[in-house]
Amino acid sequence: MAIDKTSGQFLTNIKVGFEVEIVQKNHQRTGELTNGIVKRLLTKSPNHSHGIKVELETGEIGRVKTVILEED
């Protein structure tokens, strides 16, 4: 099972229920990533240079750096 990491800059790459890595606002300087499942899409534009903003199921909010897609 290969894992493909896809850019988080494009809305078309991200759907509710997808596993993603985000950077929360308070971690922007360090670049610390948080893993989670998308609960809500917060960015409405088709792309964003710093990543699409989402809310995770845990309630954390941040910009998507990578979308993690597991392939069989």
C-alpha cells in the first residue's frame, strides 16, 4: 500500500473525510504539522498559496500542507 502526498494548495485535492497534515497558526514559525481528518473546508477560493484552510474533526484549524492518500 503506497502513500501519495498531494499538495494542500488546491481545493480540488481536499474533501471532507480526507486525512491531511495542517499547520496551525500558532505553529507557522516552526512549521510543526498536525495530522487529522477534515471535518470542514473553510477556504472558498479554488486555491491558496499557503494552503486551503480546514477544520479537523478534533476542532483544530489550520492550512493544509499535504493530503495523505492511501492507495492499495
